[in-house]
Amino acid sequence: MSSSSRHILTAPAWPYANGPRHIGHVSGFALPADMFSRYQRMAGNQVLMVSGTDEHGTPIQVQADKEGVTARELADRYNGVIAEDLHGLGMSYDLFTRTTTLNHYAVVQEIFKGLYDNGYIFPQKTMGAISPSTGRTLPDRYIEGTCPICGYDGARGDQCDNCGNQLDPVDLINPVSRINGETPKFVETEHFMLDLPAFTEVLGRYLRGKQNGALAWRPNVLKFALNLLDDMQPRAISRDLDWGVPIPLDGWRDNPAKKLYVWFDAVIGYFSASVEWARRQGDPEAWRAWWQDPEALSYYFMGKDNIVFHAEIWPAMLLGYSGQGDKGGTPGSLGALNVPSEVVSSEFLTMEGRKFSSSRQVVIYVQDFLARYDVDALRYYIAVAGPENQDTDFTWSEFVRRNNDELVAAWGNLVNRSVNMAAKNFGAIPEAGDLTDADRALLERSRRAFPAVGAELERSRFKNSITEALDVVRDANKYLSDQAPWKLKDDPARVKSILYTALQVVDDAKTLLTPFLPRSSQKVYEMLGGEGVWSGMPELKTVSEEGGPDYRILTGDYATEARWESMPIKPGVPLDKPVPLFKKLDTSVVDDELARLENT
């Protein structure tokens, strides 16, 4: 590790284990996090990327009932499905785990106890929503009605998406269950509450500190979070459930009908996964470098519907455990923990003008997409046209256009004709002779792109960064067309210099595009004579846990050759005729996919 490197925690949101992921999901939490992490590793930083499947709560039980299985059986199945989805996308997790491990239970209970001991968790009688037909607790998000504050019809029981205010289901006007449409029954019950008002002042300082500077947050995230500070209310962190983490207090621990609420245990997963990763590395204390070093940075990636949990509730929990809220306190047994450096929230991706909906089949699942198309084509589309700063519509016509006009005709074409001409004429990377001003200008243009693209990736500006990288590719294509080495049959020395220049820029562009297109960058690396792994890929493994069942994780070794710099190519390295990097898509793809959408 170089003296200038930093510890970077990348924390993609935890996908809920009640079904496979679709491309709308992964455009927000998954692919941006992986692009960011791959760049940070190439830049020499020590990255820890952790997450897993979120497997507790009533929604899991509801889906299990529909499928006629237990909650555990459902979680087991979709943990595997989602892990395979993310493996197919090339997500470079150091650990992708799950919330049903004994390790996770122990860490969640430790955070609870630390907050409780510091006075930030207290019991309170409240009104809970019950399904009259089943007798089961209805989670806040499964109740909808009219917002009592702004009048929005369709507010959820925990939050109004129109005005952004936190809500309680009992306050909704005309509440109904999203599960079966019945009117919920509200009964008195006792729950533990997180004292969010005790963090108003410290959260205000924390959030206002994110307005400017190198770690300034995206405006949409910061504005939303700051607006919520005006009306912070205690929030229930337990529920009347039989599926979840037990409450670690005498009189509650063995109560089969009381569990910690799923949102409370899920955000702790970032920390529990770090602890699990450290143990699996053989160094149980290794997590501390990412969670307690004041120089360490942490970036949380999600869709905008998760801002409140990551920008306010999770920081409040961390601050409370560390004894830093209005009530003071002392750090828990694990010590003070770092709050998020940045919450990187994407907007929503729609599909052909409609909101993604698994229940209405307005969807294309990751597994189906990857069965028909190149994963790097999807990664490219999300980088260049995803919902980074505003809601964005995925259309098949735009996907085909970008694949054909940008990946195939620009990047694939540059690689193919540069490598092909050099292989055909010289059989190897040629030696450069005297370079002209045009040669030197292109090489300098390519070298300058590294700090420019890197600066955009540092700020999670994926569209700007990949556009800059593709501009280098376009400049190189123009250079080849202008120099026209195929016309210089009587000047082989000049042809060598042109092709050397083009191949150097191909190698540079391969590096610049690696965070976005790791699989095709590996192919270019091999075309130019590289051996071994250029850009590491995740592995699916089955692991054991003492006292618990075996389960599958995603992990990987990402200490590879890739470095964020221009590396001189080596003349004399043998070259073969290249294989096309990308497949051109027929325009019939658009009609076929739209027909699938209409027929489901």
C-alpha cells in the first residue's frame, strides 16, 4: 500500500430477498458502486466493498406465504438468485453476504445495546397496524393512504414521497393494506423507539458540512436530508413479528412475537458484513481500518427512496453508538464508528415510459438481460445514460443505438482496425520511428484523460467520466482516418509510427474504460499481449458458519495488474487477428423486446 492510499468503504444498498433483481434496481445501487470501486482500486486505494441480501421483515413472510414456503426457504432461494445476478454483472464485492447469519445477529444486537445503554433507544406504547384477516402486523411501507400533511394520495405509512415527511401509519387518511386492500386495524402495542430528535443538532452539523468541498453531496440528497431535520420524530425499531433479529434484553429476548424492525437491522449490515469479511480474512480486527480510521472514507450507493435511511437514520445510529448525540454517552464495546462520507443516491430508471413493476411485468430481469445481451453493453448504458441526477427512461431503441454507434462503431472499431492492421502488416506491436506533431498530440490527449476521467469518477459522475473516455476513442478514430496508414504502402516506417501511436491509445483507452467495461477491457489486455488477470471478477463460494447453516457469498481477489495510469506498450509483442469486442444488434431487437413487454 502506497503512503498516499486511503481506506475506502463502498457500501451498495442491500437488495431485498423477495425476488430476482431487474435492471432498474441495479442501475441505482449496484453498477455505480462497482464502477466507483474498480476505479478506486486502480488508483491504489484499499477498497472494501460489502453488502448482501436483506432477508427479514413482513414482506419476506408475505411473499413466502404466496409461494407456500417458509420465510427462511424464500430467503435462501432469492439470496442465491440475487448473488448470481450480481455475479453476472461482474460486481466486485469483497463480501456479499446476507442478514440471516449468526454474525449479523450478534453485531445488530451489539449496536442495539450500545444505543440503549446511551439512552437513545427507549420503550413506548404505540398503535400498530394489524391485518384483520391474518392477525399479522402490517409493515409501515405496506400501508398506503392520503398524506395528512400535503394531501398526496398514495403516501406510505413510513414516508410521503411527495412532501418527504416521515409519517406514522395511524396518521394516514383512509389507510389501506397494499397486500389485500383491507383497512388495517390499529391496536396498542409496546415497541422500542430510536430517539431521532436527540440527533437533530449533531445531524444538522454533519449534513451542513456536506454542502461544499471535495466531499460535497449531490444536491438532491442533501436538500432532501436537510428538509427532514425540521420534523424529526422518534421511530419504532421493533415490530410484532416472528421473523427477524431478537431483541437482546431480558424479558424480550425470548419473545417469539417481537423482533427488531427490518430497516434497523439492514443498515447495520454494512458494518456486520465488514466484521464477517475480516474474520474470513483471518484477521478479525481488519474492519477497524475502514470504520475507525479518521482518514478512511465511506460511500453508500442506493436509489433515492433510501436516502432517509442512509443520510439520517444510519448516521444517527452510528453517532448514538459512539456516544455523540445530544445525550452524550460512551462508545460501545467495539468503539466509535465512522459516519458516511457520502451518500450517493441515484434517481429512478423507468422502462419505455413506465415505472418498473415486477407485479405488472413491466420489467426485464438481470438474468434475462444477460442471457440475450453483453453485460458490458448494459454497464455502458447505465454509465452513460443511467439515472445519475434525474429520472431516466430506458428504451430498447436507445440501448441498440448506443451499443451499435458507440460500443461497436467507436470503441470496437478502433480496437479491431488498430490491432488488425498491426497484426496483418507486422505480426506484432511495431516500433515507433520519428513521431509527428499529430502523433504526439494524440498521445498527450490520451495521457491527459487519466486525471480528467479520474476526477469525475472520484465524484461518482459516471456520465461525465465515460463520455470523456469515449472522446479519446473518437479522437483516435479520427487520427487513424486522417493518417490513413493503409495508403502508405511505400512508407512502412511511417505506418509503424501511426500504428504504434494508435495501439498506445487503445491500451490507454482500455484502462480508462476498465471501471465501466471490465470484461471487454480484459479482452483488449489479452489482445495486446497481456497475460493473467487484468480486471478481477467475483467468485461465488459456499461458506460455513459455526452454529449455522452453510450459505453462498460473493467474494474475489481484485489485486490485479490494472493501474490508473498510461503504461508504455512493448514493441515486438506478437499480435493475432482480433476477435470483435462487441456484437452489433439488429434493429429487430427493439420490436422483439417491445413485443415481449406487451405480451407479459
